[in-house]
Amino acid sequence: MPVIVIGADTPVGEAIVAAVLPSAAEMRAFVSDERSVDHLRSRGVKVAVGDISDFSHVEAAALNCFCAVVVVDSATDDRERAFAGSPHEMMDGWCRAVSEAGVQRTIWISAGDPPVPFPAPTPEVATVAVAGDLDRAAAEVALLEGLQSLPT
């Protein structure tokens, strides 16, 4: 089933793409950094490039995906975000975008404490804390993404 990684141009986003790609029926990535596009496309990833705070663009990129992996740090890093000012606005916009796109599972990824509580925009929601170990976090995401349903 299609998977999208929002913030795939972050270190943890790149690790998640690498971990999930072998088992994903279709891998998509939403990035702001155009320098990451060629590398992702060369691996067979469908790439959308734009402002991650342009929620209509995020929604279009996530359309008909089963799972959205959202890298929370891309709401607070140094990238430009023209359509949202705060991390709370970012997460609220991502929630609307993945919900409107028909996504069934959201996996929130955070290296630190989330800027706001993780919302539940889809029927299934999980969170993964990076805690400095990108490979472990990516492996956990790959495991969660591959489950028939998330444990309750």
C-alpha cells in the first residue's frame, strides 16, 4: 500500500525511506529541499517538492496513501514555511491534509518532545521517538507500517 514520508529530506526521514522502501508497494516523499529529489527518484520514490506548510500540496501528494509518516522536526527546523507560523499550525495542517487525502494510518516521528500533543487525524495512529538512534527509529517505523493493523 502507498506510504508517504512528509519531511523525507531530514536525516530521520531519509532513514525511514531507506527502511520502508524495500517492502512498500509505493513510496512517496514530500520534501522542501530540491537537492534531495534526484537521490530519492533514483531509488524509485515518487517525490513532491514544495513548502511543507502548503497543506493542499501535502494533501495532493498523500492522496490515496494508506500510511503517512510525519517527521515532526520538519515543523521546527530552519526550512521556510510560508503558510504556517507555529508548530501547532503545522501539525494541525498536516492532520487536515492526511485526513482529507484518505490516509488510514499516521505515524508521528519526533526527535524530542513534540511541540504539541500528537493528534489523531486518521483511524490508526502511532508515535515513534527517535532518541538519537535513526536506524532504530526507522526500523520501528518499517515494522509499524508493515502491520495489518496497529496494536491498541
